[in-house]
Amino acid sequence: MILSRTSIAALLLSLSSLQAVQSTSSLRGADGITNERAHHRHLFEFDNPACGDAEFSTQPFYVSPDGNNWSQENGWGLSIEKPFKTIQHAVDNRNDCQTIYIMEGVYQNNYYGQSFNHNNKVVNLNGVSDLKLLAHPDAASRPILQFDGPGGIFGGSASSPLKNIEIAGLEIRGPNAAITYDQAMADREMKRSYYTGRGIAIWAGSYIYIHDLKVHHCPASGIRVNKGDYITIADSEVYSNTWWSSSAESAIVLAESVSVDTNTWIKMRLTNNLVYDNINKIPYYNPNYAWDYSPIGNEDCSSYSACEQELVEGCPWECRYGKKTQDYIIDGMGVYVTRNSDTYLYGQMELSDNVAYGNGINGVVFHRTDRGVVKRNTVYDNGVVPRLEYEEAVMEDWMVNLSKSRQSYSGIVLNSAEEVKLWSNNVSARYETDYAFNTVEDGGATPPPLSAGGNNRVCKGIVSPELASVVSEETDASVCGIVVSSSSPTASPTPQPTPQPTKQPVTLEPTDSPTVAPKYIEISCGNKCHLIQWPYKMGSSYVPSVAYEECEFDCDNGDCKAFSLQDDTRSNFSGYKRCFLYKASKEPSPEICANDPFSQGVCSYATSGGSFFVTPAAKEQYNVQNM
């Protein structure tokens, strides 16, 4: 059965509304705006000592669709009772260290609904620094920024980068649901703004904190930052984007990043986002490509006359990439960092705690980017773009004319990426013959080795040989996000609709016996299991068969919130495990070690045969996560 875009738009919107309701309880608090985990993670600081909390609170502006863009001298914009009407007016009249509270309602770009090709954004941040754009804390629902042009929030350039910007609590909505496949294909070479808009696009900037957003139905990327440093995109729901642009876009993107200093720690974070249904449905087209150029593969395109004549027959598919004759789709990721190796010379990137499902190709990708960590992501049922050897349960109109399959990847991919760590990810590919975990190198060369890794699990799909030592098979599909009905515990051979998203993939049914909470939770810590910056006492050594019980007893009866066991390196204790007890009465120092300590290189120390155990209360207080 072939369905048109318009015939299923209402269905997708209703499904995404249901998904949003189901995911809200885990992503956000009861008010739908405040993330319940945000206070556990110290993700971000501005780089301007003159703009602290007090300065940002001095005189906030207020904006409401029912307000007026009249003079501040008469009190407009300074209170809930007399708000400005547009966000742009508030931005244009900002003071130093300005907070703008956006009240509930719908905010549209100028000339909304009047043109298919204009340059009006809802908010233009060019030339802006030291600014917070926040949903009003008392808003009953998210303020909505609705666009039908270049996008919702834009700003920055190489000559005038943004700095010290926070954007939070908003919903950004594009026109995808009103566009048909035929309309988008007719626009493929024109690239009018109606078909190419992005939710948030920052073209250059540093110290930018984008969080707790809902960004959806944007024809191109949901959130992207180019030429950035110290960027955090967190706690956001990004879905149903990238459908109609012909620019090979992905849902959340960090690209061509540029270091603003020589610090080498993690400065770029894509973390705790829910990313789904972001699919390229229009083949890529780049009018700047010469007929004999291709950025992929090893073909000498100049040797094929059919390519110069813009013919499909006789021109290799690699040489048709980005050309008028491209009739296949191999782009469109969920969480994506790309083309950073040549420009991002200092610092690392972290892709962590994201849930990515139902996206066009892969869920999480580290592409042409060096130095970073990919950890604790749940990735399942991506690869929605067809592989032609498999029959689609529902054949949508955009799938019909595809001439070739996508690549056989639908999970986590490291592509031409050096010095990357891979920890504690759970992945289920769409097909058994798809790669769930893959590492590749441009030109088919041997890919770089991992910097470190372990505790990754695959529920379905292939693991590349280079990653086999850090990935184990998992038979419980729920670990990888797949919800299996109790009435049909085995998977059907027919492809099934994508499951509903959940930040807690494992759902336990009530049992007759009460569940006893564990006293200590084991943390996967690789080969660095000693938190050297947590005040500790070196305890006794024990033979391995009783080491856990004895060390647990020592912790139970002392000033202790966690303990670790590691091989005792003293010659007269060979074969024993040494017990380290971490004091409950003392706080970690430096402060960075009080939050997700195993992710901070300075907090943990190399061990042999190590393991780490922490009380549930301390795990929560210090956000102790698997490495």
C-alpha cells in the first residue's frame, strides 16, 4: 500500500502527540518544562564574570503575543502586566546580561503564511551576547515559536559569533506536516526557505546552552551549531524533522566546530535528548558540486561521460551523489557530530544518555571528529530509509522511486574518528544484517582503534570486528529500548511499527513478592575504578571469594557511602582484593568530581581488576553513572 504525505500527516501528528505525552514524565517535571534530572548535572557556565545570576535577574524583559512593542519608558516589557509583543523586539532592546521571559502563546515570523521563500526568522540573534531566552517559569504550557521560512532561532557568523547564550523551555514548530512529497520534490533544486527551515541554527558561537526544548516538524535540522565551542544541547525532544530539505540534514548536529582556547577537557555535549522520526525523504542536492566531483567513494567520475550528460545509466551512484540525478538516500542521522577534525583542535565531545529511534539512517554518529566519548545511549529501530531487499510494511510515497538501498548501518557509527571512548551503550539495529555498532574509515582504510570502551550491549544486529571486544550480546530486547508485548514475546518476521519512546526502556510488571532495594549499586568503571578525589580510607585486603561481602560489611559499619575493590599490588598480598571505603562525611574535591565522576578524567585512577559499588542515595546525589 502506498500512502501520500498528506494522507498520513494527521496520523503522524497524533502519534507524536502520544509519544510526547508518554515521554514527558521522564524528560520533564509535572509542569512539562523543568527537567527532573537537570539539577544533577552541572553542564554549563557562561564565560563572563560580569554576568552572574544577580545581573541576569536585575531587570528581565517579558514577552507575550498579547503585549505591545511600545516604549520601556512607559513600563512596556518590564512586567507580566505590560509585556512586549515580540521576542525580536525584546532582543533588539536588550541590556547587558539580559534575561527575556517568554510567556505562553504562539510567536510567528513576519509575513507568516504569505510566501514560500523569505528570510524572516522568528528570532534573529546576530550580534548578540550575554542573553537568556527562557520560557516564563509560570507558563502553563510551552511558548511556541512557529516558522515557515529559514527557521525559529538563528544567529552568529564567523565574523560575529554569538557568546553566552541560553535558550530553554520553548517549543519550536516547523511546517513539515503541511508539505507533501510531490511539493518537496518539485522544490528540490530551488531550495526555497519554506522547504529548508531549521528549528535552531547557530552558525558560529561559544558558551551556548540549549536545553529543555521540544523541536519538531522542521524541514531541515532540528538543532544545529556550526563553528562552535563550549556547546551543550541537552534534555530536549527533537522529532519529525529533516523530511523535506534536500540538504542531507540530521536532527541534532555539531559541525565544523572551532576551538576558542587550548583546554582539552569535554567542552561539547549532546546529552539526554530524545530523538526520533527524523528522516531524509528527499535525495540530497548540492548545486555547488561539479559534475565530476564526489565527496564519497573512490570513483574517478571524470572518466564517465554519462555523468557529464547528467544521465543515470552509465554513471556510478557515487558520482551522482548531490547531483540532479541522485535518486537514493544515504543521509539523515539522529545525534550527529561531523567534519570537526580539521577545525576542532582542542577539547572533546560527549554524546551521552540520548535515546534515538526511528531515524532515517543511524541513531548516533561520530563522523570525521576526533577526541570524545559516546556513552549510555539507547539506540533502536533506526534505518527507516529502506533497504530494497526487505519489504516495507507500509510503503510511503517518498520510498517508491528510490533506486538503491541505504547503507547497512542503523545504530552507532564511528567514522574516521580518533581517540574516541565507547561505554555502556545499548543498541538494537533494525535488521539482523544491519550493523548495530560499526567503525569505519574513509576510503576503506583500517579504522582507528578505540581510546577505551566496554559495557556496551547489542540486542540485534552486527558488531564490527574492531569493536567486538567492548560489546556483548544481550537477549533481553527491553534493555535496548524495544518494548515486547507479553502476549507475543517473540518478534514477528514482519517489520513492526516503531515502538513508543521511553527514557526507561525496561518496564517491570508487578510481582507477588516485594522487590528489595539493593544496598549498593555496581557501577561499570572499566579500568579506572578508584575515585581518588573522593575522600577515602584504605581498608583491608581479602581473598576474592569473600571480598565483596567483607568490604560491604566494612562500609555498612563505617563512615561510608561507596566502596571499591581492586587487585592488591603488594607482593605479600598477591591474589587478594583491596577494599577502599569512600567517606560519607566528606565531599569530593575538586567540585567537578561531585557530578558524574567517572566521566571526568581527573576524578578516577587506574586499577587492575577493579569494581565500584555505591549506595542508591549517593548515586543519586553525585550522579554516579557507568563509564
